[in-house]
Amino acid sequence: MRHEVIVGVERRRRWREEEKLSILEKVGLNGATVSDVARCHDITRQHIYQWRQELRRKGVLPRASETVFLPLPSPSEPEQSKDRQPLEIEVVLGNGRKLRCASDLPLERVQQLIRAVEAA
């Protein structure tokens, strides 16, 4: 059993926005849950939920219902020739479903497919 002795006045910690974002980004990485991340940083789960809400309100984090596309690095190979198949990408949605499609599919079509898969 571990005991902790606190000497002096216990003070509330202040977290900078960058620190909050850094901690929030760790949720979901390699299967890390909110509880795992909170325990690792010696905070409560409620801190993480409050920070998410606060940063979404400020526009720093996207809303849960918003689709976010991240840029992919350009391939190191020269452009694909006509006889090659385009690369396939896999999009993992928040509900756990996966969408696989060709990497050259127009963004608007990918967004339509995501909405259709999320609604099903």
C-alpha cells in the first residue's frame, strides 16, 4: 500500500491550454481510455471531460459530430501509372465502424459515404 504525505498547503494546479490539448490527444491512442490517461496524469476523468467541453466551446477542438480530415503525406513514389490501382485508405469512425475506399475518391464523396455509414 502506498502512502502520500503532503507537506505545506495543497494548491490547485493550473493547466495551460497546450497541456490540456496534449493530454486530450492521448485518449484513444493505442487503446488508452479516459481513465487510463487521467490516472497517468494524476487527474480525474472529469477533468478530461470538462477540458473537452471547454476547448470545443472555444473552437480549439472539433465537435464530436464534425468530420475531421487530416492531410496524408504525399507518396514518395512518382505518380501512379494508369495500370496501377489507386491506394486504398481506411477510415475508422467514432462508432467503431470502418470505411475503406480508394485514396483518389473526391473528398465530397468520402464525406457522403461517412455520413451514410454513421447513419446506418
